[in-house]
Amino acid sequence: MRVVITVVSFVVFLLIVWWAYSGRQKQRFDEAANLPFADDDMQERTVEEQLAENRRNSTDIKSAGQSAARATAEQEVPHV
């Protein structure tokens, strides 16, 4: 019985090794191997995008505030 279990285990091991090194899996494994590096790049890019968006929003808020002040000043009519 031990011999049968050992032989079956060895055959399963060889099948797993054959599957892992088959050419059809190479692209998938290469992509998976590069995931940690892609995550760092994505996180840095995301932080840069957030900073750029904050700068745009800050500029938009300032220009909107100036436009509102001008509109208010134009609408005010001195009371006689």
C-alpha cells in the first residue's frame, strides 16, 4: 500500500511540474511574477494623480472665489 501511495504521489508531482513549466502557463506566471512591481508603480501613480487633482481643485476654488467676489461686486448697487 505504501508503494502505491508513493508512486501515485510521485506521478501527481510530475504532472504538477509539467503543468507549471508548460508553455501555455508562461505568460500567466510572468504577469503574476511582476504584480508586486506593478502595484508599487500604480500606487505611486495614484498618489501623483491625487496631488495633481488637489492642485487643480485648489486652483478651481480660488478662481471660483474670485469670480464670485467679482459677480457680487458687480451686482451691488449703492443705495441712495
